[in-house]
Amino acid sequence: MSTLRVAVVGGGIGGLFAAIALRERGMEATVYEQAAALGEIGAGVFVTPNSLRLLDRMGLLGRVEEAGALIGPNSAYFRDDGTPIPARVSSDPSGSRPIYGMHRADLIEILAGALPAGAVATGHRCVGYEETDGGGRLRFTNGTTADADVVVGADGIHSVLQGHVVEPSTPIPSGSVAYRGLVPRSVLPGWPVEARLLWMGEGRHIIVYPMRGDTLLNFVGFVPADDVMRESWSAPGDPKELAAEFAGWDAPVGRLLEHVQYTFRSALHDREPLARWTAGRLTLLGDAAHPMLPHLGQGANQSIEDGMALATLLAASPQEPQRALLAYERIRKPRTDAIQAGARGQGRRFNSEFDELDERDAAMAESERFLHWLYDHDVLAEAEEEGLALR
């Protein structure tokens, strides 16, 4: 039997990991990326236990440990005045898999480095797709086409391929704007090490966590939206406006924001889950399939889960890839639907949308059960079990 050819559109975290997992299982996977070179505008990303175990299985754990920063037991949640909130999860329930803070560019570099030369084709902006006899054909703005047995749309929240599968989900303004940026740890002596710190106030919150061996602190400040912006991390923000949004908060927040020189600003939009992910030989992955608010830090992690499940199921049914794609959707969609809703609820907790703060604090403690469910999941075991039924 000839090797299954898979075209992955999108060279982000999800697309690259999917290609690694597909190739590890003997398939021919090529990533088509619209940018002239791989990279990431933006700053931080969490690598949580549910995806860390998958990166470990692909032999990449050591690289993540070297490039990232451990999120450890010094992590803490606070009210805006610094009052501690007794809720914190920094590992899976067993304590064997921690959380790492990473720069997106570093994780992209690790994933790209795990692929052989020629596996990623840059400068390929996808503008069209059509089903062919036994496969799919992609068209790119550079005038080229690509044929494959299976096509994976990993082309992000503004996916071109999503419209070939289902009516796109309408963006719903969340009412929040996110400011993101980096501050060198060296300018903040005494800042807790290996710690994710989160302060919550009425209608806004700010999270700070380390990356690059704890030499950089990544911050994300969420504040009420005052206009409509495209979902992009590349819009410049004003550090003075950011500092004003958190004026009067706990002293460490003000101390950190004094050192912000550059920040990016973006409105956040929520979306309802898609009705389906798959049509014929085309399926969706990552933000193209399940865009979610960032309050659980699961965008990248769920795309890694997607890639592992997809590769496992295609390997189980290479002669009938459409069955594998439907099985992939069947096992992944209920979980990501729940996580999309969970991210929405976590945002309400973080923004203190409760009559009393004690109610919010109690809800934060209850949310630990959801995080344990989230982090303890092994998508490989789930996909392998489903794959047995396809053989």
C-alpha cells in the first residue's frame, strides 16, 4: 500500500506537531505556511501536562525543559488588593507532569527542528480547496497547487479552509481587550521564581509567568474593551494606558507595569463550537476547529492533542482515511466543546463577575476539579482505543 500523503495548512504549533506525529507513524506529511519564514509574533504560551506528555512521547521533553520555565508551587492567585485566594494548580493530579511557560517562538523552533528538511513549505498562502478523486487539492497565491490523500486545516482563527467544511462560527465580542508583553526578570529583584501570579479585580485581571529559564516575565492584562479590533496580537498598545487600567492595585502589579516598554493590544472574541470539523478528505485542527478564549491557556495545548489524535487514527485506518477523520472529530469535539465553555467560565471568574468576592473565591477553588480533569487526560490512550475499532 502506498504511503498516506497528508497536507497540513498552517505552520503554527498545532500544524507542526501534527506533522511530527504523522511522520512518526510513517505518513508523508508536508506543512504549507503562508509566511516567508516560520516564527511567532506574540509572547507567552503555557505547556500544560496534557500536552507535555505528548511532547515527551515525541522525544521533545528535554528541549521544552531547556527553553521553557517551570511553573511551580510558588504560583499564587490574589484579589486586586493582594489578598490571597486559596486556589492553585501547577501540575497534573499525580504531580508528575508540571506546567511550563514558554515563548511561542521557542516552541515553534523546537517543533520545526523535529521535522526533516523539506517538510515545511513557506510562502504558501492557501486560497482554495477542492475535493479530487481520492483526495484533495490546495491552491496557493504563488500559483502552485498541492495534492494529498488528506488535507488538514490548521490555518488558525481566520481559517480559509473552515468555510469548506462548515458555515463559520460568528465571532462574539467578549467585552475584553488583552495587553501582552515581556519584562526582563532582572529589573524586578525579589520577584517569585517559577511562579504564575494572577491578580483579579472587577472586570479585569492580570497574569504574569516566567519563560526562557525564568529570565523573562510574560504578562497578559485583560481590561474592558472600548472598541472593536481584529483578533491579532500585532496591534500596538500604550504602556501608559495599560498602567492606568491597573492603577491602585497590589504593589507588585504596579512595579511590573512601570517597566513595560512595549505592549500589544487585542480585542478578544468568543465563538460557539462548530457543528462539525470534517468534510470528505478535509478536516480542521486547532483554532480552525475550536477557537477558544485564553483563560485556561489551552489553545496551543488542545491543538497538540488534536495532532496526536489525528495521527493515531489515520495510522489505524490508512486505507479508509475518511473513517479516521470522522473518528478524530468524534473523540475530540466533545472535549474541546467543554474546554471552550470552561474558558468562558474561567474568564468570568477572573473578572470577578459575582455579587460577592467570597463567591468568586469559592468558585476559583471549585475550578481546580476542572483543571485536574483537563490536565489528567491522555489523548493518545483515547485515540488508540478508538483506533482498535477502525482496524
